[in-house]
Amino acid sequence: MEHDLQLRAAARACYPSEEWAPFGFDETERFRTIHYRQAVGAALQARQALYDRAVQPTLFAEQVRA
């Protein structure tokens, strides 16, 4: 995932805290642990929700229609 820096940053933000995960983000990325895979999955779902117009309505939609 080194080629997609935004997705990597989102996965890092979704990664659990030190008290829940046995290793840091960089180590889990290298070993592809379940914590890493879940963080990447959450980041992909977040990206999809942010870019989906059906999920993410336009900002100030009521003002545009008025």
C-alpha cells in the first residue's frame, strides 16, 4: 500500500491503539496481521462512503435548491 499514501494514512488512523494491538502499524503492515487487514478494510469503506454521492449528500443542498 506504499503507492497510495492517502489510503495508508486512513488505515493508520483506523488502526487500533497500542492497548488493543500487539504491534505498531509499521510492523503489522509488514506482517499483514488481522489488525492491519481490518484497518485497511475500514479505510476502504470510509473512502467509498466519502466518494459515494448517495451516501454523502452535497454540502448546503437546501441552499442550492432555493
